[in-house]
Amino acid sequence: MTDQIREQVSALLDGELSRDEIGLLVRRMERDPELRRSFGSYSLIGETLRAPGGLTARPSFAARVSAAIDGPESGRVPDVPAAARSPAFWRRPAFATAIAAGVAVAGFLLVQPSTTTSPTSLVARPALVYRAAASPTPAQSQRLAGYLVAHSQFSSPMGRRSVWSGLLAADPSLQRVAYEIQDAP
Amino acid sequence: MSAATSLKRSSGWVVAAVLAVAAQTASASPEEAKQWLQRMTEALATRNYIGLFTHSTPAQSESMRIVHRVENGISLERLVSLDGSGREIIRTREEVHAYLPDRRVVLVEPRSDDGSLLKALPAPDARLDAFYDLDVRKGNRLLGREVRVVDIKPHDRYRYGYRIWLDEKTAMPLRSVVGDGDGRPVEQISFTSLELMKHIPDSEVEATVDATGFQWIRTGRRLAALPPTPPTAGGWRPLHLPPGFRLVASRLQVLPGSPVPAQHLIFSDGMAAISIFIEPGAASGPTPPESSSMGSANAYSTSIKGHVVTAVGEVPVDTVREVATSVVPMGMPTAPIAAPGAPDR
């Protein structure tokens, strides 16, 4: 990752990137796993330092990235009008940000309820991430893949697509981290 | 908070969803929503199509290419990751092949439907609206197509909710979002292109991965189909199943790394499925990870009476955990399992 890209990620997290620049950076993230990981790390650190009593992303940050993701320049399928959406399920700007940017860790952290998280636990969470990232082993991943393939045979066509997509896309160790963060005391 | 408590607590998501539905004056009946779901299921299974889509989860976003071809009533399918791993899954006439180049492994499993998907075409359960609120309405255009939006909102936290954008003309899903009990999306699939075709060449449903030197592991040599009701002896059963999940199949099969057959039980509520694998512990190779999430699919493994018990399904992680940890040998004095014909818990 070049210094210029690093500066752009930093500017994005500081809310200083224009809409067009956000769009370009998000598209670059879609192609670049290293950039996605770096963004996840930066945003985790940034949000941890910034959040006074919780891990909620600042509205300006979430809104700007979400707008870029939902906008026509993103190359994505356009979204339904906001008025047609139910409030909780589909309108989580922070989550939309995480989903589209492919954030490995920050996605789960950004949606943690701020009222349940103390500053102390914020600092403790990255340590949990590091420890959990060491597993599962390749043999475990292979075994998990076997379960998923066997299970998918009994899923609906849509369910099978989801299971297969998860299997193709997943680095199980990353997603296991997310689970363990959710359960952290 | 324990998993059980978490599962039982009231859902703000449901309240919000109900309010949202009430606010929509143009809502259609659940029956119409079910008809759209039926049309979608048929379209997915019977159409020839090639599409590009983005699969997004909280952890990552990845581009995929899907090819689906039907020939003589048999459904062939190929899904390829366009980013990173180069993984690929193909359903041939007889088998499912999962190419994992990053592991230099190909997993092979016989098709459970004996090649004839159309014979075993899954249909939305007639009782679906007992466990979900169903709604359909007109949506904005996607990919230049008129769209219907189907909402499937769960009554409890044991299962996910869905929003699906369907092409009005073909009922093909152009976009779908899966959400958890708190209203957070856990997975999104958005097509950026979708082409329906009369004919798809053979090359499109053949693997592009060079598997030279890969280890081919035949994971699912099916030993015997078990009766679709719980066996009377020697089997296992979960004590806790979410309401509406019924046993739809059970079988014995060999899993990768295990020379000993595992019992495989499959439950469904008409939208989502849960598999339970029960394997003898010590001789069955590496222990699976305790919990894993892959998009909307979750898995949870635990050890029970010298066996490795793993639950896998397109349901929340709390659900697979509660199901897996409730599995007991059949001989134990317990409450009855939810099974075909049995009342729901």
C-alpha cells in the first residue's frame, strides 16, 4: 500500500475525503484485500480512540461512506428509497459501511451498542482479536468446508447460494474473530 | 447473558418491522408473498443464467460469478470467487466439487438429489407465515428491471429475516439481504449483471482451476439413507429445536478426515435449514473449530459423550449453539424431538 493510499484511508476515517474520492477508495478496497485489512485496522484503532463511551461510528463518517456505496458511482445495484425501508433492519449506516468496505473486524465493533461498552473494554478488545486470529487450523477449515458442502445439499436454492458464497469468500479465522468479539465479557 | 436468554429476549427488530409493515398502505397478503417466493424458487432452479454479484458480510466483500444451466431436468451450477482465493464450487450431474486452491484440496460429495433437482424442487413451506411475517410490495427498478420486494421477518430470534428484490418478469432475485434479530444485516448479495440465456456452453459449467497435484477428498460417500423419522435406537437427537423446524432427512455419511461414518440430521422451517453431524470423537481426525461464521451460515461444534456434534445452518450463531449443545443419545429420558407430524415446541 502506497503512502498516498494510506493518507486516503486516514482522510476517509477523519471524514475529510470527498464523495468521489470515497467512491474510488471503496472500489479499490473491493479489489485489494491488503487495503481492506489495513482499513479494518485503522478504523478499529481510530474508533477505539475516538469513542468516549462506546463504539458507535460518527454519523458523518458512516453517512459519507454509505452514500458513496449506495450512490451510482459505486457500480452497485441501486438501493430502495429510504421511506420504503423498515428502520432497524436495513438502515444501519455503520453496518452498511462495514459491509461494503469489507472491514474484517471493525464491522462488528462499529455496531456494538455504545451503552454497554466501557472505555476499559474498548482497549481490551483488540487483544482478543489478536489471540483468536491464530485459529482455526487448515485441517479445521477443511473439515468445516466439508460440513458446509454436505449441508448445502439440503438448503433452498437461495440458501445454497449463501452457503457456497460464504465458503468461497471466507477466511474462517477472520470471521471467527468477529464471533468471539461479540461474546467477549 | 446466556445463549438461551439471548434467544428468548423480546426482539426490537420484530417490533420495528411490524410498525414498518403497518405503515405501508400498499402491502399485499402473505399469500401473494408466498407465491412470489415459489416463483423465485422455480426460477432459480429452472432457468439458465449467468450473473455477477457482490457477496458482502460484516467481514468482507467479494465478487462472485454464478452459472446455472438446466439440461434434461438436471440442474448444473458453478460459483466462482473472482477475488483472492480463486475458490470454486461446481455441481455436476452426479457430484458437488469444491475447489479450494489455497488449501490445494478438492472436496467431492455425491449430490443428495441424485442429479434431479427438479424432482426435489424445494417449495416455501405452507406454514411459513406461522414463523415469519410476509409482505410484498412494488420496488424501485434494479438493473433496468421492474422489481417486487419481498420481506420475510422472523417472529423470533432463532432465525434470520430476509429482504429480497425480485425481477417482476422472471422472479429472479436481483438482490437479497439477510438480517439478524437485532435488525443488523449479516449478508448481502447484489447482482451487478444477470443474463438469462437459452443455451449455456459446456465450458461455462466446467472448472477453471488447475487441480493438478491437489488432494481429492471424497467427503460424502453416503452409506445409507435413514428413515425421515428419528431412529428408535442408536441415534441422536436435539432436545432444543426452534419452533417450526422439522426433520426432513437423515443419513449416514463419511466426512473429510474421518474414516467413521457420521450421522447427519437435516431440519428445515421452510426457509432455513439446520444440519447436525454426530461423529465418534477420538478417531475422526482434527476437532472442528468451536464456532465459525461464513456469511449467513454459522457452525458450532461441541463434544458430547465422546462424540463431536456439529450444527450448521443459515440461522444465527446462538441457534446452532443451542441446537448442538442439546443433542443427546436417543436412549436418554428427554422431551420429544420436533419431527414430521409432531407438534412444534
